[in-house]
Amino acid sequence: MKIITWNVNGFRSLMNSSFLDAFNTLDADVYCLQETKLQAGEGGLDVPGFHQYWHYAKRKGYAGTALITLRQPEGAYCGIGMEEFDSEGRVITADYGSFYLVNCYAPHANQDLSRLQERVAWDAALLAFLKALDAQKPVILCGDLNAAYNEADLRGRNQGMHVPGYTTEERSGLTALLQSGFVDAYRHYHPEEMAGKFVYRKGIRAMGMDYFLVSERLMERLVDCRVHNRIHGSDHWPLELVISE
């Protein structure tokens, strides 16, 4: 089963950049999209055979997630139970029988860190949500988590610097996830690679914001995790996870 996670940075603009070409090139079973920036009624793709689930933000042109899947899940649910974040369309959870797949677009702390405390609250709520799911069956969390924690992603940056995505608080939130029984699948296969997860934002090279975090007991089913750095159209590259059925 091949799963793609991709921050598309605006679904409309990506459609104008041949999203369907990328869709066919990636040839995945499941596509988890973040930052779709669509309103209710604006989503949808003409991709026969695929089931589509869209979580829209109430605010126009903001956030949003989508799950496009060849295999129909046993159920699909939106949100994590926090209205202030759920209204931003940030999470879709799909039940695939033997595991949950959680597609996530984490909130940004803002350039002036004015939303940092909200981000800290989000991290705590997301961790509780994932632990509750993991108590039932293994979980795959994927998406743009808007933070980095790994030394390979932090090279060239001061520890604890006051930059969104790299603060001590945000890195602590990701570390808490890993310490609760989740494994960074990309770093499992590429522990030292520095360039593999670069994200380009307004001409600035940021690092390591997109993830597949997998329950430890699901690791034996992992086959590969890699970046598609030749797929363009967004300021993020698609990240792929392959697991055995």
C-alpha cells in the first residue's frame, strides 16, 4: 500500500500546475493533502475509483485537508475534538481496519510566535487524540506538522531559536509524540540525510516539516519512505510511505 502526504499550498493553484500529472506519476493508493485552501463545495477530483474526503476551514482560503483513497476505509472522521482547530479543517482520520491513518496539517505558530501557546495546546490535544487511537489499533500520522525536531533538520539553526517551527516548545511537542511510541519513518530509513525533506517557502529553505510518524508495532510492515523531489507545483515535495498489506 503506497501512501502519499503532500502539502499542496493551495489546491486551485496546484490544479493549474498539472496536479493530475503528479497524481498519475506518484501512482499511490492513498493521497493525503494539506493546506488545500478550499471551502465547502469546492473540492473534488475526477479520479474514477477513488473515494474522497475533504475537511474544509470555515475561513476562506485557509488551511484544509483532503484524503483521496483507492481503498475505501471502514470510516472517515474529521477533527480531534477541539473546535478552534477543527474549524480550520486540520485533521482527517481514516479507519483501514488494521490501522488508523491520520492526515494532519498542524497550525503554524505565526512569524511573531503570537500563536505559540495555541500551538502548544494543539500539540497536547493531538497527542491525547493519537494515544486514544493507538490504544485501539496502530496509527500512521502523516502530514505537515509545521515543526522540526531532528538534528539533521536543525543543522545551521540555533537550538531553541525564536523562529516558528524550531522553538523549544514545538520541538518538545514532536519529541513527546516520539516518546509515546511513534517512529519517524523517514528518519528510520534516512537518519542523517539533510537535503531530503527541504521545503521552500518564499525563497527561504526550511527543513523537515513533513512526516510519517508510525506506531512502533506497525514498523515491521514498513517497506520504504522517501521524498519525490522531482514533483513540483508546491513549496513542499510529496513524501511517500509504502507498507505491506
